[in-house]
Amino acid sequence: MSLADTSQTRELAPSTARDVTGTSHLDDASLRRFLHGLPGVDEVGAKARAADLGTRSIKTTSKAWALDLAISMVDLTTLEGADTAGKVQALCAKAVRPDADDPSCPSAGAVCVYNDLVPIAVAALRGTGVKVAAVSTAFPSGRANLAVKLADTADAVAAGADEIDMVIDRGAFLSGRYLQVFEEITAVAAACRANGAKAHLKVILETGELVTYDNVRRASWLAMLAGADFIKTSTGKVPVAATLPVTLVMLEAVRDWRQQTGQIIGVKPAGGIRTAKDALKYLVTVSEVAGADWLSPDRFRFGASTLLNDLLMQRKKLSSGHYTGTDYVTLD
Amino acid sequence: MANQIFEYAAAPESRTVVDIAPSYGLFIDGDWVDGGTDSTRFDTVNPATEEVLSEVTAAGPADVERAISAARKAYDQVWSTLSGTDRGKYLFRIARIMQERAREFAVLETLDNGKPIKESRDFDVPTAAAHFFYYAGWADKLEYAGLGSTPHPRGVVGQIIPWNFPLLMLAWKIAPALAAGNTVVLKPAETTPLTALLFAEVCQQAELPPGVVNIVTGDGETGRLLVEHPDVNKIAFTGSTEVGKAIARSVAGSGKGLTLELGGKAANIVYDDAPIDEAIEGIVNGIFFNQGHVCCAGSRLLVQESIADDVVARLQRRIGTLRLGDPMDKNTDVGAINSAAQLARVTELTAAGEAEGATRWSAACALPERGYWFAPTIFTNVSQAHRIAQQEVFGPVLAVLTFRTPAEAVAKANNTPYGLSAGIWSDKGSRVLWTADRLRAGVVWANTFNKFDPTSPFGGYKESGYGREGGRHGLLPYLMSGAST
């Protein structure tokens, strides 16, 4: 099922949510009853499972395949105050052709920028197949009123962003105002589809601020109920970003959501994934927890910047037989 | 990029690190000796491929006599004259050499036993070394063991170990025995002698005084000779309840100390408020770790009836991701059944389960042509009265039963002649503690399973045996209070 299909059904998010939660009226209490009724996550057990998946030995042909897949899943990201047109253009060039010497190297999945740089990225990536993702809704803190957040989103969508990465209001979530979080997501999802646009929506949970795995599970379900196309771990702007156990819990959520509704929702771990070895552990986890249907850039992305170079170095090593160094991959 | 399955290419561990001799004698009095005229020879086989790995000796009465004399002489003249600190030094040395040769031990264990290299490498060998490190530290602190200020060793101990964790069971036996000042004659299991024989090399490398450790390979008959010999002061046995009972009868009235670590039919209790995904992992680990060849395996799943269908469905999906095959491949999760005889037992009991009316489900995995293999299997619609709910299968076969209330869970869990271990899965701490208080099992795991540590005493209630291994309690069977006689 491609993303275009899900956007149709995502418009019915409130009624789907009522069906899935088994309630006639969505409010904080009914959402709380549902979310807090989900099975708990045992932290020690979840970490142990993630560690165990990390012991898989991925070699030779499967390693080559996985490296290429991982490259195609990278959302190459620059989200700095100092970003300029030049910086974004360099990143876009890298995303399209990561390895100047090897045209067989896949392009990255997307470039992710702040919304005022979306027009630069759109122009640079036109016709290449690489998507433009924009962060939005007062990224990274999410601390602004809804009107501001929606204006932020509309702006990026109008400029041509293919994908919107929004943040949830963690203050609202942690104080139990689940309906507010839900309604903000549905409003942003609507903005992604306004005026014929078909931007798809990633919902950033900011798992580092949610802290407990139970919260991660609940926030995942809340985002899916509200119409997320992807659930994403982090902004990359707080100390604790993506971890394998957190991603494991989110993969369990999308797996169970599909079991219940038939819809496939994607997952994006972001921040802190620096090595190819780590990326492969994530792919093993996707494969063994959610399943092969998620092994595609339509369903899984890595939010990263330095990861791409490590993937390239590993790729070169596999094909040439020896390691190169950081001088042989570009800094963008 | 089109969706594809993530295939894991072969990731074999190399065999070249081990050097298996075409044949082995016995390790007695610090050296390799051929078996006497009443000894015989037999093959040890790789259960994954049925290839013969080596030919070993089945010690006869003269050999056993010789080994015990060597142990007695070493005890009287050398080992009992050493200080605890000096005994500890030998144990530290052995522990370090085991770690240095860890890869060799892991590969050899996998070849001889059939368990996945991932398990030998990450669990068996490190835990075995850890036991030696732990008990090395006890050697000079025996006055704190709880038997007064001058406890003394029993003397010569005879130890018989099983085939499921060959090196680890050896460590559980030899480490505390030596730390307490005893000397040892150990008989490894018939189908898995090789890591014990490599351990003998380590004893030589550590320059352990001759006769302190003696390894006599052989079968049940060799074991019987060891048990019945009058100059053995204590017997330690891990194995089946049936043989354990025979040993207890044999030893009765002889004055020999005895500890037994026998079978189990552990209940893994999953309450409706369990952390479901982690509980599934615990169930899978509980019964499929080491192909279910575990005395404390969670071989009965007791699941609250209201969530039973969901749990079984999730279990079946999860079992679908287990990889069964070449134990030397680093990605293998489920290895070979240890022997043709064990495979026959597992097959027979599983057939009995079907005949009794339980519903069988087996993982759809291709079994290799050669070797002894059994696909992970679950039985649902099992009742307490079924053989598969009562008898230890000792293979990758799970019996699923349901309960309605916590009291019923406890009653069903305890309703077995065994009492080795149990698991409890619930997010509610008070329920976990309430249940643990009432379970008659020597080891209870809460929201986890198969966790072992050299500091933690392990052993059973009822027909699972008596005595403990690990921790201070593991030292006690090897010591007596008061002055030596």
C-alpha cells in the first residue's frame, strides 16, 4: 500500500479513531482509557530484545543489499540557524549522487530542511526523485499556538514540500491533554492536503522528552489514531534522540496498528545514528519486528547527516576490498 | 527500491580455531593415559551433521579406581596443604585461560553439542569462566561461608554432568569443589566429552597439581562406578530425575554427601496485565533457548484465559522469525537436538501429545537433511492430565494451558512433581510478589527468564533435586564444619 493510498483514509482519522478506540466521543478521558489500556512495555526486556537483534551478523551479499537500502532511506538533514542556500544546495547534490565515483550508488530518500529553505531544495531536487521534507509546527520545541503551527505548515506545503515533519506538543501529552495533541495532528494533516497538495505527514514524538517506553507506545498510538503517515522519534535537538529500543517499541506499534486496521504506517528514527553498523541493526529490527513490508523508503527512513558518509565508506570497502578514509567522502 | 525480504547471507564461524584429536584417552593424575583393559572406546558425533568428531574412552573399573586414587593422593599430599589463597590462584589462572581460549571452547561446544555458536559464545563460555572467577574469590574466605571459622573440605568428590551445557555444568561443579579444597573426578556426558577434555588441557596449562582434577569419560556405567566407589566422599549429579533417584538409593547409608540437580517442568505464568511483547520474548527464550534442552526450561505456558488467543497468535508469529539450521552460523537461533536418542524421545512425546488430543502447531522451517532436528512446536488445548503437561520433554516443545485467577495459576504451576523454576509476567509488582511467594520452585524469574549468575544459588524443590549451585549456598555441599577427622 503506497502513501498515496493512505492519505485518502487518513482524512477519516477522527472516525477511525472512534472505531479503533471503541468510543463514541473522543475526549481526554476516552483517549486516556484507550492509551493507558495498551499493554505496558517492560524496559529491561525491550532493551534486551534490541541488544539481541543487534547481534545478527550481516555479511557479504546481505550486507551490500542492506547498505544500499539504508542509503536510499536516509533523510539527509540540515536544521541549523546558519543554514544558507549554498549549504542546502550542496546537501541536495550529495543526496542525489552520494558517490561521485559510482553512479550505481542509490540516491538518498529525502532532504530535510527548515521551511524557509524549501524552495531552494525543491529547485535543486526537481526531477531527481529525492523528496523534500520540511520540519514544521514551531520545530523543535512545538511551543507556539495552533495558528502559528498551521501557518508554518501551510507555508512549507505551498513552497512544494513533499513531506512535513511536525512535532507533537510534549507539554500537552505529559499533562494528559491527549485530545489537544490529537486535534493538532489532525489539523496539520489537513493542512498537508489543502489545495490539492499531497504532502505526507511525519509526526515527531520527541521520545527523549517522553522518557518512558510506555509513553512512547501511547504517543505512537495517539499519532496513528490522528492520521500520521509516519511516526518519528526525535528532532535531533535534545540530548536523547533515537535509540534502538525506542525504535523497537515504535515498530511494534505500527505492526499492531496494521494488524488492527490494515494500514501501514512508517517509522523514522532520527538523531544519533552515525554508523553503518548501527543502521544495519535498525534494518534487522525492522525486518524481524515489523516485517519485510517495511523494508522500503516509503515505510522507513533514517533522519541523519553523518550516517550517509559511513554507509558510503562501508559500501566502498565491500566493493573494493579495502577501507578508504574520511578524505574520500565529501563533507557537505 | 522494491520491497524484498532481508535475507541473511551465511555467516559461518570458522572451525580452524579448534584442533580435535582423532582420539582421546583419560585425564588422570595430570596426564593423558590410555584406558585399561576393561575400558572401551566410543565415538562422539556432531549432531548437526552426524560426522564423527573423535573417538573417546569409556573408563572401566580400573580406570575409575586409578582416577580416585590420584584424587585422593593429590588431596592428602598437596591440595589440602595449600592455603586458600594459593588454591584461589590456580582457579584465577584457570578462569583467565578459559577466557583467553574462549573462541576455541565456544566452537568446540557447538560442534559437540549442536547448540548455536551465538549461545556458546555469548552465554556458555563467558558464564563458565565467570563461575571460576567467582569461586576463586571464595577460596581464601571459607570462614565466611556459614559453617563456622574452620570449615574443611569433604575430600574426593565425584561429579557427573549432563550434555545440555557441558562446559558450564563442568564449571558449576569443579569451581566450588576446588575452591573449598576438594579434589575432583568428573565424568562428562557420553555425547559431549570434548570441552571437558579441552578443560583438562587448561588444567595442564595452569599447572594445576596433578590429580586435583581428573576427567574420566564414559557412559552410565562409568558413572555408576564413580558413584559406588567407597573412597569418594561426595557425589554431585546433574541429569534426569530417574538416574538421580538411582544414585540417591545407591548412596544411602554410605555417608557420602549428595546433591542432585534434576529435571523440571517449569510454568511460565503470563497474567493479563503482562508486558505482552516482552512476555513473548520470555516465553520463546524459556522454551527454545538451547533447543529446550534446559532443566529449568519454561516448558509450560500458563496464560490467563482472557488473553490466550492473542498470546498464542503473537507467539506463532514470533516463532516464524527464529532461524533453525547450521549451529556454526552466527545467525542461527535454534540448533540441533543433541542425539538420535533424544530426538526419538522428543518425537515420541510430541506424538503422544497429538494422540492425547492436544492441538499441535510447528514452525514451518526446512530441516536439514543430515543431523538431528526438531522444529519449534506449540501445543494448545492442553490439560493438566496430558502427558505433555506432566512429563519433561527436554526439547523445543511448549505446552500451553490457561488459568482464570491468580490462585488458579499458582495451583496449576505447583501441581507437578518438579519444582526447579518458574516465570511470572505482569506489570503489577504486587501481583508478581504475591505469586512468587507462593510458587514452589527453587528459582523464580519475574518479567525475565533464564537469567543466571555465579553469585545466585540455583537448584530445585521436590523431584527437581536438592542442594544449590552458585553463590555461598553452592559452596556448602563441598564443606563440612569443624576440624578434619
